[in-house]
Amino acid sequence: MQTRQSDEVETTCPYCGVGCGVLAKVAADGAICVRGDPEHPANFGKLCSKGLALSETMARDGRVLHPEIAGERVEWNTALDLVARNFADTIAQHGPDAVAFYISGQLLTEDYYVANKLMKGFIGSGNIDTNSRLCMASSVAGHRRAFGEDIVPGLYDDFDEADLIVLTGSNAAWCHPILYQRMLTARRVRGTKIIVIDPRRTATADESDLHLPLDPGTDVLLFNGLLAHLARVGAMNESYVAKHTSGFEAAISLALADAPSSEAVALGCGLPVADVRLFYDLFAATERAVTVYSQGVNQSAHGTDKVNAIINCHLATGSIGKPGAGPFSVTGQPNAMGGREVGGLANQLAAHMGFENGEDVDRVARFWRARNMARTSGLKAVDMFRAVGDGRVRAIWIMGTNPAVSMPDSSRVRAALKRCDFVVVSDVVRTDTTRFADVLLPAAAWGEKDGTVTNSERRLSRQRPFVPTPAEVRADWRIICDVASRMGFADAFEYADPAAIFREHASLSAFENNGARLFNLGALAAISNGDYETFGPRHWPQPNERPDDARLLAGGRFQTPDGRARFIPVRQEGVAQPANSAFPLALNTGRLRDQWHTMTRTGLVPRLMANAPSPVVELHSRDAAENEMDEGDLAYLATPYGFARAKVRINDGQKPGQVFLPIHWSGQYAVNAGTGPLASPVTDPFSGQPELKHVPLRLRREVKAWEGVLISRRDLRPTGFVHWSRHKVEGGWVYELCGTERPDQGVLLAKGLLDPAGRAQRVEYDDRRGQAYRAAVTDQNGALMEALFVARSQQLPPYSWLLALLAARAPLSLQERMAVLSGQSPKPALQAGRIVCACFNVGENQLAEAVMAGSTTLDQIGKLLQAGTNCGSCRSEIRKLLHENSLQAAE
């Protein structure tokens, strides 16, 4: 593998919590080249499809490039003065709890640190929370209950060394593909068994040894049954339990009552009893077993109990902090862990200290010389936006996140932001949330940022700038410090650079620590600017006294008052939102393979949009039949909180009674297709994390009278349509349209999207009955600017051949003009088809042709087309296509 080049900048990927190292280079012509860092220990040079496409997300189209007040461009001083004055006035009139910050795992640790310091130390409120509350707050709460501190004891090396890997609530093949490839390598090299626990049959489940499609919300029952089984068969480490833990008797008593037998567990979880027994027997017989869990566990009204049910099983076997063993929380954001370190959650203080300990509050106040230290926890995310809505919070600053889309019950969140007296948003691009900003501040983007992040295995890495920051754009930490200074706190926020902030953060972690907290960066408290610049990836803790072993808790000493880990008795509660006659189905939400959050970055990359270009709801064929739906129909989805629309995809990988809708679709890319309005605001009582995985739902089929597609260079937001979505292609956008109106009304509505006459040349075909319409609009050189097809439902002609004409920007021939009007390609040509491998831009038609030519295995496809040979997240789909096309070839 190619080594680092002298002109490459070492930085870290801004997507998931794997924390992959990236090498970036800017060529003389300004072109940006990005590749995986072969020396970074998180990924060893591998990048997933999103990481490989990072250079394609860095165009300045859509960037927020200057401050705005009420949508009008202003100078920085004017904007900052207004922010500081309004926050100060609100505090003076209504108290510090009348203001709030909602921040993001996209921030760097240095940004997070100063935001938390300003709110909790100097404004004097705990009202700062983060979108990580939606991601891993239940893991934090579970760790603190069991270990006394928010500790992930394991390392990524454990995936290489385990003999059994249990993935629960984690579609790692799509969401953490670089880690999943390590797991598959262990399976191939050392025979590691992989068990996947997930209601859906995902790409991860497709390559597992055992898939347990449990009913949503029954995780506690499954793991209580495992704990009971370990006790019954004598597979516990009794000496470890006696010496290093407390609370076992209460926990096992409740587990035995909750899960008296494998049969009872199987019945309660909706699983075959033989599969439950196989899981239990494998776990009991395997010393090196890792349980990897993610959003499917955390995003629940009982998420903390689920986390502790998992940890209980590993405490029982004494496998905490041991090589190839233990519970392992993987995070969804690049700096979710860094936010936890600096106290970015409303119920925490910096450096793993907490409000529940008065000495911690005093310690942080003394270190900061804080004038008005917060003494109690603030509002967690869901409660924060409720408070915005009812007027308790009158001014809010949102940094680097899009709660108008991502929050549960997001219709109420949008109403709250509209009602709020003063809304500040600092972000890189315009989003659904920036629409509500009274003040909009332009923040630095990836490639411009300078600071640190911490990945899921507690490894600190640097993000470094490699492109110049636009003239009127500023780093988040600088914006926060500028506001703090104007509020009268200049002496506490006089940082020359991110290195100075990092030194203070490291110093606080060691301040009066004396081993009370494992989080300790004391050895880095005096790091020079030069050493900070060359800072290489490393795990915490980094204490002054000695270089600590990267693996934590292996010695059996925990951060509790008695030094023992705590078993937490948990019971299977009724699922948070049981189905009923009004809402008979259960909605599950999650991520797509090539997309990220609300698509503010990935939505701009054609090859990342090509695999799943429009909103799709997946349901089992039985549910489709019961609701009289076919593939491609338009479904109306309703929960007690809101509604959405999406096309139907029938997938028997769904269990009957369950429906899956991806989280990514915002108002920037579709109308009423997001999960936010559907999701439940019910939260876990310990973590405050909302229930996003099991929401009661009903479906109905919308009768489409017409469909249309607009292919255009223009960036539009259609209005007045029952349903539309759009996706980026080379040279422009594709807009998919449909409606329930009569076809002639649909034609009139769609025509209104075309570039107005006079600015361009138009040729068109209009059916006399108004049942169909086709048009092409060309520029002054005769090149295609846009094309529109409208037809009755199910009669829309193929249009993928038009994309090449749009991208080429060459004058259309007479034959091509006539082809647009006829709706037929002027000449037969193999189109790539829907993209399956985004890393190498390989489509399903190319794969089908390869099969017909004799390729029958993944290896053969990889050698011929490279598909599936990088991050591997498309391997499951390739395998399915190989099977389907082989059957067709045999017929």
C-alpha cells in the first residue's frame, strides 16, 4: 500500500465514530485528492464509500459564506454584537435558564469545550445539549451505572482477537463498514463466529453465522435470558463476580424471574427457541466474546436498561477489558466521544465530572474561575425544544446540526423555532433549520477545521486544515469566544488557537484527579504548539504519572465508591409504544449505506445518491398485501405525531408488522418524507434518549394518477406537489414527481417547473387529452438544460439515457431532440443502472452483464469490476444480484 506523501495532510474523516485516518492533497490546479491513511490504526488505509467521496463534497455551492441577520448580509461585528446583546438581555430579564445551546458531534473537541464552558461556567445554566443525545446517551448512562464512569473498556483490536462477535442493534456493514470488514477478516482467518441481533435482515445479518430477528423492544428479555443461562450452566466467573462486582444477587434474581427459560425468551422475543439456545450456548462456551451495540440498542425509551443488560452478561463472565472480549459501544458521529469528554451533555460536567457531586461542581468552578457556575443539570434535547416551544427558553443557539429534521416530533420542533424570540444558527450550509435563524453565522467546514476528535475506542486524532477558509467564515471555537468576549467574559476566553484550548481541556482532566476519574490527559496539558501540530493518534487516558495501558478496567478496579462494578437489575418492560388498532404496525428507522444524517454533505455527490435516489419505505409482502400495496406505490405513513410519504419497496427481510424508513430525507431533498415528524418524543428516564426504533404506525396507499420526472441543471424546491424528491446527478438534478390529481392537472403543475420561455428554447410534445407531456429545454448553444416527462401512473418512459445528455452539455442533434419528444433513447446503449458499488461506481446492469458473461462469485466480480473490494458494504447486495441473475441465466 502506498505510504504517506510529503504534500499530503493527515486528518480524520468527519463521518461516523470509527475515526478513520485520511490523507488529503490539493493539486496545483486546485483539485482535491482524498485517500485512506495507511498508517492510521483505526482504518489502515481503508475508507468507506462516503469517505472516498469526501473531495466531492467540498464545493462551495450552497455554503453559508457571510453572516446574516433576518436573511440580510451583515458584518461580523454587527452579527456578534446582536447575538451577545440578545443573550445578555434575555438572561437579565428571565434568568440564565431562559437561554440554551444545542450543539453537535460534528464539532471538534476544542469547539465543544468552549461552548460548554461558556454555558455552564459563565452564563450559569446547564442548558447545553448535543445531537449525540439522539445517538449514544443511553450508553453513557449505562456505563456510568455499571462502571461509575463513562468508559468504553475495549479497543478495535478486540474485533481481530474475538472468537465470537455479537452485533446487536448495529447494521455495521453499512454504518461502520471499516470495522465490519475487520470482523469479517477475523471470521475468515480465525473462524470467529458472528451473531447479529436485529429485527431486520440487514446487510450485516446476510454475512452472519446466526441472525436473531427479535421483536423490537425485547432486548432486555434476550440478555436477561443469557445472564440466567450463564448462571444455570455454570459459565460464570464466580471469583471475578465475588471480588470485583456488587449487586449480582438482585440482578440474577430479576433475570431468572424475567426469563425463566429459553422457551420463555423465545416466545417473548418472537424467535425460534433453537436459535436462542444456540446463541446462549455459543456465548457460554466462548471466553473471547465481544458484544458490539449501537443505535438499535440506544435509541429506545428503555435504552439504558438494554445497555446494562448487555454489560451484566460480561460482568458475569469477567470479560471486561480483556483482549477480544467485553461490551463495545460504537458511536454514530466523528466526535460523539469528544463531546462526552468535555461535558457536552446537559447532565454532565467537563472531564467526566457530574452535577450529582457537589465537589465536582466546585472543582470545575475553581479551575475555570467561573463567575456563575451552573449547579444543576440542564434540559436534555427533547425537553429543551419543548421549553423553546412553551417559552421557557427564549433564545437558542444551534451549532452544526439540523434539529428541524432530525429531532423526534420535528413538526413541533419547527413550530417551536418559529415561535422562539431569538434563534442563532452557526453552520456550514443552508438547512431546514437555518430557515428559522434570526442570525446565521458561517462556520468552517471539514478541510478548514483545526482540532481534535475522539473515536469509539477512545482514540484521539487530529483534524487538520488543507484548504483555505473562505474570507468571512470562522471556526466554531472562535465564534463562541467572540460572543463570550462581548458578553463580558473576555478574560476566560482569550485563546490564541485550538492548541491553547486543548491544553486547558487536558489540564482540567488532571486537575485534582488523583485517580478519581480514568479520563485523564494530564501528560498533554503542556503540549507545545509544535507537538500539537504533529499530534499522532493515541488513546486516552494519558495521565502524567505513567503511560496508561490503552485497555481499561482489565484489573477489576472500577470508578465506583467501593471500586466494584455494579450489576444493574433490569426487567423487560412493555415496549415503549405498543401497536394498537389505530396504529397496527411498528416503525423502525435507520441509516442508508451511502448517506449521512440529513444529507447536507452526501446529498451533493451523484454516486452516493445513485444507490437509493428517492425515499423508500420497506415492508414485508404480507403487510403490503394487507394494505393493497405493490412495489413502487406511494404510501402515506402516519403515527400519533405526524405523517410522511414514500415509495413502497417490498422486502421480506422485514418482519411482518414492521416498517422501515431511512432517517436522511429532509426538506432539501423531498417533501414530507422524513422520519422526524413520525418519531416518538418519549424518552428513556435515565438517559433522555428518545424512542426512535419502535413507533406505532398505520399505512394507506395513495392512488397516483400521474408521474413525472424533471431532469434539470437548476437547483429547485418544487411546491404544490403531493410528493416529490430529488437527487444529484452529473451536471444537475433529477426531480421525481407524482400526484393524485387528474393527469391533465398534473401536466399543468409539472409544466410550471420548466425554465420560463424566452430564457431558453423549448421543444415539446403535448398529448391532446392532457394525459402525457414531454419537453426539452436547450440553452443558446443547443445543449440540454432540462427535460420533462409526464405520464399516467405506471406509464412513464425510461429516462436514464437523458442523464448523459445533461452531463455532456453538447448541442443536441436532431435525432436526440426527436428522441426526447418520443420518450425513447436514440440508440441502444448499456446504462450502468442503479449504482450498487459506490466506491467504484458500478451499477446493477454492469453486474448483470458480468454474470451473463460467466462471473458467478464475489471474487470474480471483484476482479472484473472492482465492486465489493474496498469497504465491502455492497457485498450483500452484489450477492443477491448474483443469485437473481444466475437464476435468470439458467431459465
